[in-house]
Amino acid sequence: MSVRIRELATGVASCVLLVPAGCRKTPTAVVDPEAGGEAVANNSTADADCDRAPAAPARPRPGTSGDQEPPVVLGARFVERDRVQLTFSEALAPTAQVNPRQFRLSMAYSTTDYGAGYASGYYYDLSGGDNYEPPMVVTSLVGYDDRPEVLALQLSRPIPAELCNDLNERRSDMASSDPESRARVGVFLHYTSRGSVGVRDLVDNPMADMGGEWALHYGARHKTLYGSEPIMRLDLLVELSCPSSF
């Protein structure tokens, strides 16, 4: 046997010792071409019966024993000018004891000037800043027997067409803004867990806050923030498009 083949055989034999004892092996011959095709060592490979690491335990299904994941809003949309429909990640417990005012909508605008290192943000009530107009609030929550993961928010009045027109104008202005700045504007959903038992899933996991301060202080018509980025995390809120009826 040549020295080269002998070294190869020794190395293969060493590797065989590293194969876990619980695996069945399929031998593969190593042939010495200088010995007329005589097999000089066996290289073993593990087959499908080799022991595998145990799989991670499966996450409990929503609403079953052991589930610790809170319900999350996956989407929100206007189904009427005065009604918003929310779709959650799982079925909800009955909401008869939930205070509707724990939900609130805002027209929010944020801007960041990277050159100056400055940021600002604004929340407005959907009724606008006119104190003679009543604020827009959620007056009731409506569930669906055949779709327990869906919840509707009934508003005190229809969303004004002027607000949606203003949003469209602001977006047009943003498209031609300074490249060193970033701005975002839209209608957003807010929720605070304070005020009642709150929204929960079938195994009592509570829904987490989303921009809860604006929902908590529903009497405020507007709120302004100044400072450094991130002054407002609108990316953590659920955004809604204006009703298609406009």
C-alpha cells in the first residue's frame, strides 16, 4: 500500500470514531489504485436512522392551554365612514366589559431633519382642531359571532372628507421634500390597556398598548412633540386608509 493511501485510510478511520454511537452506518470502500483496485479502508456515512437532536417544542395554538401570546391587530380598515373594523391574530373574549374609549384614532404627522438632528410630531383629533366641533370618539365595540377574531369600532361621527383631502395634499408635499428629511402622515389606531379589563384573548392574555397616551387623554384635541429622533414611533402603530367612499 502506498504511503499516500495509508495516510488516507488512517484519516478515514479516525473520522469513523467521531460518528455518534447511535447511528447505523453504510460502508463505502476506499480503493487503492496502486493495489489493483483492492479496498484498503471503509468510510462510513450515517443513514436516515441516525439519531437526531430533539425538535423544539411546538408553540401552543392561540386560545389553548399554555398560550401566552397577546392578541395583536393584524389590520384595520374603514368599513363605513363612521366604523372601523379590526382583525386580530386570534379569537377574542367577549368585549362587553371593555371601555370603548380605550381605543382612539389620530391624524398624525412626524418629520425628521437629519441635517439639523431635529424631529417633531403632531397628533390631531379626527374632528380637527376646532373646539366648537365635538371630538371624535369610539362609542361602542361590535363583535361578530361567526368571526371572533374581528372587532368593529363604532365612531361618534363620520370621518370628515376634509381630513382625507388634507392627508392627500400633505403626502404630495412630502414627495418633493428635502432629501435630508423624512416625514410620515396618516390616520393611526391607538389603544390603552387602562380604563377597564381591556381586550383579551380566550385564555385571558391582554392586548398590549399602542400609542396609549393619546387614547388615555381622549379629551385633548391635539398634541405636539419636539426633540431628537425617534420623537414619534408611528411605525409601531396600525395605519388606516381613508374610506373608499370619498
